Amino acid sequence: MVQFSGSGGPPSAGNTVPGGHAAYDRTIEEGDDMAQPVRDEARTNGARRGRPGYDQETLLGVCVDVFNQHGYDATSMGMLAEALGITKSAIYHHVKSKEELLSLSLDRALTRLDQVVEDARTTEGPARTRLEVLIRGSVRALVEERPYVTLLLRLRGNSEVELAAQERRRGLTKEMEARVAYAQSEGAVRRDLSPRHLARLIYGMINSLVDWYRPDRDAADTVADAILAILFEGILVRAGS
């Protein structure tokens, strides 16, 4: 189990402003000049200690960015709280641990990629068409879920969550390998090349997008077109073209 720093947990019902409720009530009753500052402090502390102003999806997005910036293992709950602008206790309103944040993030990436695989399987037409659907869908998934896929690709740990994610990722590679093999069997792809090698080379091109792709310069489909052109046509100019 990956350990996380900080021992914060959900705030207890006994958390109050300095001096407790008795001091707060006494100040108001006495008409003290400090009544308004105490009220303001109570409101401020109440907002800080109450439910965070994030839904789980928004909170997850911020946390994934921090994981990618610093590395999952090097990221503490304190660092996440600082990036979110809330207390560590407030994070526990949404999740039980840092590892749960990792699990949710990886599942988002893998669920999207699994859907791409299913789309390719259910597409009608020749094997080449299904291979193209898998490649194009993988590019779109990476672009649209880039922070989450980036986190998946950078996994290096041995926690249960990470090992399970790596196993699911290997399943995706096996599926690409199968699509290539089917295309070879139909004569659409050269048979003298290893499906295993081709599958990894294809994913190598796709996965490199996490490092250089910029949505303001190229659409996802433009990049997918380039990858498909290289795979099926090569980069050499054909005679007579």
C-alpha cells in the first residue's frame, strides 16, 4: 500500500473557533466591540473547515496535475491540499487516501481506452478498418483524457493499484496486437513483421503525444491521420506521385 504523508482526516464535530462556542456566545451577548470580528472569524473558519467547494471530478483533475508535475510517490497530501486551496481534512470528504485518488484517476484513463477497444471490436468491415478505428480512437482518448493517460504511462510503482493498472494496460497492447494480426491475415498488413513489435511501435507513436502534442496547433484527427498514413503508406514519396 502506498503511504501518504499527513494524518488529516475528516473534521470532528468538536472543531470550533478559538475559545469554543461559549466564548463566542459570551462575546455576542455582552455587546463587546469584538463581536463582529469573532463572527467573521467563525464564518471564515466554518468555510475552511466545512465541505470543500469541489466536486470529485474537479478535485481529481487538480490532483492528477500535481501527480504529473511532481510524480505520484513524491506528492504528499499536504501538496495536494495546497494546490486545491483547502485543508487535508477537506480532501478526505471525497476520498479515503492518496491511493484512492490514484485508483480513480487510472480507472478514468483505462475505462476510456477500454471503450476504444470495444468500439473497434464492434465495428463492421475488414480487419484494416477495425485497426484504424482502434488507432484513431486511442489518439482521441489520449488527447481528451491527456492528464489521466499521462499518469497511467508514467507508472513505476509496485502498489496493488499500480500493478492492476499495468496489467490492464498490457491487455490493451494485446488487443492492438490482435488487430494487427487480423489485418495481416486478410493481407492488409505485411506478414513478415511481428504483430507484437508492430503493436508496441504503434502505441509508441500514440503515447508520445503526452510529451509534444498541443491542441492549439493540431486537431486530434489530424495527428491520427498522420499516424495512419505513416503506418499504411510510409513516408517515402511514391514514384509518379
